[in-house]
Amino acid sequence: MAEINVPVIFVIGGPGSGKGTQCEKIVQKYGFTHLSTGDLLRDECKSGSERGARLVEIMKKGQLVPNEEVLLLLKEAMLKNLANSNGFLIDGYPREVGQAIEFEKQVSKCSFLLFFDVPDDIMKQRLMERGKTSGRADDNEETIAKRLLTFHNHTQPILDHYGDKVKKIPASGTVEEIFAEVTKVVDTCKC
């Protein structure tokens, strides 16, 4: 297997934290590749492949896709993009400490973790605003409350696991203010 010798940054933030917007800006400025596990899974399901059909069946049953499958999709996407990338932003992964450990064993070390820290009331407000125009079924008050609870329950153990590698970004401000904080972190990264 080719060695992943570019920075690998895990991106964590609650729903409505602005991580997607910030990832786009990092890609533009630094030439990183943004990989979202959700997008990789959706693309594989649409591909018509045998694996895609298997994943569709798992998700139809409301089950979580096994970590080995997600890890393999990530690894394949990273190797495919390695020659043309200055680094990787991994969004939506890891969701638990076991996934982080397996990723570092099988794929690459994590250079650091960007944590977009936003109070719940601001995330909720952003999601409710987005819901007015997004057409997303999960941008409603009840679902937002569940998503925030799930996020908090799963995130703290990951933050604890990574300790000093966690770069906390206060993400309540404007897109530009937040990106100024992101660039300070990425520019000083020893990766």
C-alpha cells in the first residue's frame, strides 16, 4: 500500500457548526481533499456495485454500516486522490474511539483534529434557518435536538482520546472570522 505522507485532519463539529463551509475554504486555500464518509457511502450506494447493493440493504434495515466498510471506502478514496492532494480533511469520521484507533492502524496517523465548537442554541438556530430553504427532512426542531444529543454523546470520548491533537476553533462568528482561526491552526501545523 502507498504511504499516506500528507497531513490527515479529522474534522468534527455538531450539525450546523459550519464544518462543511470551512472544509470548502480549506480545500480552496491549501489544496486539500475533503472526504465525507456520508458522501462516500451515498456514492457507493449509487454506483451499482456489489458492495453498493450490500450497503443499501444494511441502511434500509436502519443498521449502521460496519466500520470495516467505511474504513475501506476512506482508504480507497485517499489512495485514489493521494497524488493530487496536499492533505486530507476527513469529515464525519471517526464517530467513536475504536474507529480512530483502527484508522490510525490501517490507514494513516491523524495530524490533528479540528473541532468546530459552537453552542447548541446557535447550531439549532443555524439549522432552523437552513431548514427554511434546504428541503432537508432532518432540519426540524425534534430531529435537531436528537442530532445534537447524539453528537455530544459521541464527541467527548474522541476529544479526550486525541487530547493535545485537538485544535478547538470557536465557530460562533462569521465564516471569515472562523476561517481566520482555521488558517492560524493549519499554517502552524507541524505535519
